[in-house]
Amino acid sequence: MSDDVDDRHGAFTLDELSDYLDADRTPARADIEGDPDAVAALERLQVLRRASRDLLDTEASADGDERWISSVLASIRTTAHAGRDIPVPDDDPAAHLVVTEGALRGLVRTLGDDLPGVVVRRTRFSGDVGVPGGAVDVDITVVATLEASVSDRAEALRAHVTAVLGAHAPFRIRSVVVRVADVVVGGTP
């Protein structure tokens, strides 16, 4: 994310903390859990998410004119950590179509979930992210178990992400790098 300025919470960006929270803070990361500013930001994010969920649950049972409240809250819940808007190329100059960075990070996380013994910890998009059809590098950080070849699973994830993002992302993929940040012996990552 070299092309935008990140607000830091301790040594970490909101995107990093949000990704960690998305993974239910597992595996535990001492670098984050030991940073008081990061822990405070994580707690605020959890409160925000819990409040959004509670409001959605309460309003979901409403009927009549109150249904629009649920749709607004659902939109807030979806975009609470959406990241940058990535423009979608369109022939109509009046059109302004975007996909959020958070939606694409969620897609990559889901693709990682398809591989046993792999958890996507972080996904970063860099390069011409703000240019419709621009060339973008995708950097994925994962945690893996030793139950199978770590390099084979990293390569399988790289190939799967390349194929799926190549078909669905509004940019041209220049590279996909999968970094194994941690290996867990026994259990799940």
C-alpha cells in the first residue's frame, strides 16, 4: 500500500489490525498483542463490529418502513474496513464503478480457506491500484501447518489466487507473492 498514507495504531495499520481481527486473533501475534496502541485499536474495532452486528440483528426483525435501516446497517457493516476503492474499467465515461480493497482481501482469504492447513494473515495490493485496469502486485502472508508440503500449498494458493483474481479483479495482475510468515507444528494455523 505504498501509494496511500496509512494511519498507524502503534506499529500497525488499521488494515493489518482488521485482518488480524478477521482471523479471530489466531494465531496469536506477540508483536500486535504486546503493542498497547494496537491492542486498544483492536478492542475499539471489536466494539464497533459487535455494535454493528447487534444493530443488524435487532433491526433484521423489523418490518415495513424499518427495513431500509437494516440495509443501511448492512452496508456499514460491509464497508467498516473496506479499504480503498479500486476503479472498475468501464467504456461509459459517466460511470463510476468500484470494488473495495476489503472485498478483494476477503476473496483472497476465502481462497486460502479452501486449502487445508493454510490461514491467510494479510493481503496487500500495490502498484497501479487507483488506475482502471492498472498493473497490480498482490502480496499474501499466510500461516501454514507442517501436515503437508508448505511450498506446495503456497504455490497452490498463488496459482488459485492468480486465476480467480485474474477473472474477477478490475486490474491486471503483475505478480502474486505468497509469503509463509509462520509454520505451526501440529494443530491448525
